[in-house]
Amino acid sequence: PEHTAKIEPFEFLGVQRLFPFTIYHLALLFQRPVVFCVSVPGTAGESLVYGSPVFEPDGGSKAANLARSRVHFQSFLKGVELLLRANPFLWFNFTPLNLSVPASAPAKSPPC
């Protein structure tokens, strides 16, 4: 059903892990953009804010937009990995890690 939470597997820290994906379905439904921001401590009294590129639904099909959104989210996760490697003190925000996808799980194409 369209109203349930959606999770999908994405590569994170060398393993396929399950992540919430509902935000993109809502973006398509309401024709709104998606952007993620991460803040890390900077110098005293300062935060450094990193933002993802903006994902905007276009006039394409739902399947095409969801394919683009998967690329967008995977790119964001790669950026988070880089931030974690550069700022190891951020790890506590990611424990416990998202569930990994079992190696024995059958490969399936993501739902549209």
C-alpha cells in the first residue's frame, strides 16, 4: 500500500543496509524536493553544515523518478561515509547501524 513505510537496501560502509525510503515516495506524491543536511561541529560556537544536491521530481514516470531518487540517496550516503571517515567522533550517531541485508536474501528489483 502507498501509505506504509518503505525501506530499501543501499550500500553503506561496505554492506547493503536497509534505509527508510518513504521520503521519496512522498516527494513524488506531493511534487516536492528532497534535500538532506548533516551538521558537524566546527570551531567553538560554530557548526559546519553539508547539504546534498536537491532531488526534484520531474514530469517523468514514477519508476523513472524513483530510479533517480535511488541514485540521489546512494550519492548522499557516499558523502556521509566521507564525513564519517574525516570525523570519526560522529560514529555514535550511527550506532546501532541499520540492519544489513542478508547475503542469502534473493535479489529483487526495488518496487516502484
